[in-house]
Amino acid sequence: MILLIGFLSTIGSSAYSQDESNNTFGKGIQLVASDSSFSMKFGLRFQSLYQGSLNVVTDKWNDQFLIRRARLKFEGFAYDPSLSYKVELGLSSRDISGGDLDQHGNTSRIILDAVLKWQFRENWSLWAGQTKLPGNRERVISSQKMQFVDRSLLNSRFNIDRDIGIQLHHSSKIGNQAVFQQILSVSMGEGRDITTNNIGGYDYTLRLEYLPFGEFTGGGDYFGSDLKREKSPKLAIGVAFDYNDGAARQRGQLGAFVQGSNGNQLSTDLSTLFIDTHFKYKGFSFMGEYANKQSSEQVFVVLDDFSTLKYATGNAVNLQAGYLVDKSEWAIRYTQVNSDDLAYSSLKEETQYTLGYSRYIVGHSLKLQSDLSYSDKALGDNLVTFRVQFEISF
């Protein structure tokens, strides 16, 4: 009995004690080995979203609450600071859904990133593993650091997402301040968490970026809003081209596998061009993107229920701007998506207008965001959509 009382007392005192560290909010928990042989930063974040949509034709209102994203992230270096790593895991249903296919081993797609980065020379690094491809800027910007509640229609229809392979990164200065960056990637072409053999050929991506006024403060070319309030104008111009040889999925790395009811797999070569720009100055920010995706063959599958599987080909433009005052920002966005051929493309013409408001309590680590959108559809009923979401990131 005396031992039991002592044990319970120890638990009680531990429950009300606390450990203090030098870690700060939004920067994760950081550890470094005593012999400096490795480091690890651990982070947790999630987004809680309310979304409601009004069909302007039928006056029907549909809404939902959901955990939009929930992520665990680990990063640091191993053995030597020149050898770094990143692992990111998805926990929400939206993060891991879609894995109930043979190509994913009929399991959930939990792994988002698992990549090793070796800086073998100054301004040169080689990446190997699964991570985001160097496609459009909006996609490469973390979902934690967006200017609106979520990314645009351009991104959802055209982005090339994540894949498994290798990437070569290089950066150099031109003159006194301009920066020129290049990324070359060779990957499998079917997207993340694939367990089967390569279906088509490989995927090749090249991205070039030019920053005429030098680097943005704190990497600001890859997060939404001018939270750093750039004291001088900063501009980034990017061009990316992706060629997916023998693409088996509707959008290359994303979408359904284009298979008939008998399991017969179709493929076509997909070519995607991205052109984007990002500008920031004294709280004002502007980002523009253009995307164009084409296929080498016009093919589609008709299923037993007479529905079809088509490749997503066409073009889109997205323009967005915002102005930050103190910790609050109003932003506007215009997006237009067009199909190149209604008979062979899964895309439908759609134009969306969005007004957004964000309150950055602790930057992108603790914020409340909302937006109101009007979607004008060439085929289908127009929609008015309202969303509000909070993000917390440790």
C-alpha cells in the first residue's frame, strides 16, 4: 500500500510539472545530437474547415465541416549538415484517401514526402525520393502558407503534384543582385505512393526561375501574402515544362487511371507548360499563373455504365492579389479554366471570382482565413461558395 501511494503521488506531481525548452511557437520541436551527428525538427499542423455552397439555379444549400489537412513533418540533417532530409505524413481522410487501388497496394496513401537532399557543392544539390515536382508555383507553396483558404482551380486541374525520382537543383547570381535558379527532375510519372511497376515511361520536369531584384526576404517567393513587408520591390518569374511519357492517369501524377472495365490500360504522352510570376512590396502581393496541358493522342475510355474517363487537357489562368495591413489582409482572385476539346478532355469551361480575408495571428502558423467565391460554369449550375478555416502549426 505504501508503494502504491508513493507511485500515485509521483504520477500526480508529474502531471502538474512541465518541461521548458528553447523552442518557439510555429518553429517545431528541434533536437540536435550531442555529437552533432544528426538533427531533427518535428512539427504538427492541421486545418479545420467549414464550407457551404449555394446552387443559384435550384437554391439548394450544401455544407460540411471537415479536417481539411492534418500533417506530421520531420526534417533535419543526417551525419553531416550537407545531407538533409524531409518526411511529411498525412493523417486526415483527404490526405490519405484514394489508396484503395492495386497501384497503391490497396492501402492508404500516408506518405506525402520522404526525400533525401545532398548539397554536394555550393549552390548545387541532388534530391532523391518522393516529394513535390518543380511545377507551378502555387502548388510548390506549402498548403500551410497559402493566401486563400485553398489553392485555385488552375492548380486543382493542372498541377503535377508529387512523384518519386531524383531532382537536381542549382542557383547562381547574375550581376550584383539578380538570381537564376534551375531544377531538373526525372521521376516515375504515376504520382506518390505507387507500389506497382512503372506503367508508362518516365516523367521529365524542368523549371527555371529568374529573380531580377534578388532574393525575397525569408523565402517570401514561396509563401502567400507579403508578411515580411518587403522594403524594396521583389519579383520572381518562373517557367516550368513537364513531359510525362506514356501517362496512365488523367492528369499525369493525379486523377483516375485511364482503364476500361476489362482492366485494359490506356496511355498518352502529356506535355504541361507553366508560366508564373510573384511580386511583393510593402504589404502588397501579386501572383499570376498560366497553365497548358496537351496530349499526344486523343483517347478516352467508355465504362460499362457509359461514363467516360478522359485526360485533363486544356489551359487556365489564375491571377490573385492582396494587401496586408497590420495582421489582416484582403485579397482577390480570378481563375479561368478552358478545355482544348470537349470531346476528348475531362475539363469543362469554368470561371471563378473569389474575395478572401485572412487574419494572421502568428504568421502562417496560427491564422483564420475565409473566402467567398462565385463559380460561373459553361456546363452545370453556377455556385456561390463560402469557406472559413483556421490553421494551427506547431
